[in-house]
Amino acid sequence: MTTKLEKVMYTAHTHTTGGRDGKAVSNDGLLEINLSSPKELGGAGTATNPEQLFAAGYSACFMGAMKYVAGIKKLKVPTEAFIDASVDIGPIPQGFGIAVKLMISLPDMDREVAQDLINSAHQVCPYSNATRGNIAVDISLI
């Protein structure tokens, strides 16, 4: 099922050349990044790659979702909170696929409260909604 936006609040634009061994630039000039395939995929491994960008984007978005939900629940996300994200890539029957792991630390927060916050954030996070049912996403409280 395709999710239709009720309202567009922001649109990100990039211009990418060269694919995995190229360059990506945002229309506002704030992002200008060289790309390189990782050594494990036969590349030079001299610059970032799409999987690293996806890990950074998903974890940053998920942290934002936790802060959003925390505000609704009258909670505070600890300032020392962090997310360690990993994105795996490998073959699937029709080509290649990815899998995501988010390991979340919410120090000094009751584990039950923290887990509820994570579960709620997973329901509102745009990356979670985009990936749900499409790829394996493993989210754990550490």
C-alpha cells in the first residue's frame, strides 16, 4: 500500500552524478559529498557510500521521532541519548537489498518507559514508515 502525504512540509533536492563512485550536491549547497563504493563491494572505499548516508539519515530521523513522541508524552529524551545505526547490503532474489539495525541508548531512563518511547517513535518515524514491511529493521534498546 502506498502512503500518500496529507501535506508536503519540506522537499529535499539533490543532484547526483557517477552513482556509487560519484558526487551528490543539495540544491541549497549545504550538502556536497563525494561517494565511493566500499572496499567490501570492490570499490576504493575512499569516500562515504549510500548505506552510510542511509544509516545517518534513519538514525537522525528516529532520534527526532523519539523527541517528538517524548514531547507528546511529557517526557525528556536524555541529552546523552544516542543511536548506533548499521545498514547491511547483500543479494536478494531480484538484485540487492538492505537491512537496518538501530541500537538505542537512553541512559537514566526507566527501561519500560524507554521501550515504550522507542515503540511509539517507530510508528511515527518517516524512515520506519517507509521501510516497514519492505526490509528487515531491528531496533533494540541497549
